[in-house]
Amino acid sequence: MYAQTASGRLDLVRGGPAREFQVVIHNGNTRAYSALSVVFQMEMMTAGEGRTPAQNGFVLERRDPATGAWRAVELRVANDVQPHWLFTGGTPLAEDAARTERYRIRSEATGPAGSTPLMIRLVDTAAPQSASDERGVPARTSLMVTALRD
């Protein structure tokens, strides 16, 4: 799995337009997956006076390939990693298959300014709680996101 942008990073202007990126998922020839989910997380950023706005002041959306509509996606903001067994949902991915998912992110006008990695994890939501981290999270990558003052 890898995340792809034209520049390899996402530079945003607070209150400005969204920037698109793609998450490309390639499965090997070892096994098929019954339920894979792309999940996103950032560490906390403050917007002044010690407050952290919801989703760090970012809006993250996924493009629905069937309708072309953009739909909100959860962006977890925390300084710890959520275990794989707490995630639900996901879609199948056959052996030797690949798919590309399109996303976009924007910074709200009142959000914080600064840089933080957007951590992207591919989670096997069908993996049992006892599964190793490598089994529960078969791939991970990140993109640097910078929100600039307008």
C-alpha cells in the first residue's frame, strides 16, 4: 500500500480548497482478505489556547466510486495507536488484486497551523484480537500534511 500525491506531501491553506490524494492497495499472492479498511490518524495539534478542534480542524473525505460523491471519513486524532480489533467494516481484496481509493483533505479556517503526518493504516478487520500486529495491520504509510495560515 502507498499514498500518492503529485508532490508527496499535502500543503493546505486554512479555509482553502481541498487537496486530493490516492491510496493504492496491492495484495500479494499469499492470501485473500475478506475485510480490509483504510484508516487515518494524526497526532494532536493545538489551535492556540491549548484547544484541539475536532479532527484537528481537518475535513477528510473519500470519493464513492459508484456515485462520484465525496463522503466524510473518520480522522482519528490521538497520540496512541488504536488496536486492529477495534475497527469494523472493510471490503474484500482477492489474491493478486489491487485497488485505488481517492481521498481529499482540507483545513478549516479556524484549524491549527503547522505540520503533522497523516498516518494511513490498512486494517484487516476480520483478524482476531489475538492476531499479531503484522496480521491485523498488513500495511501502513503516511503523508506529511501542512496547514498554512492564509
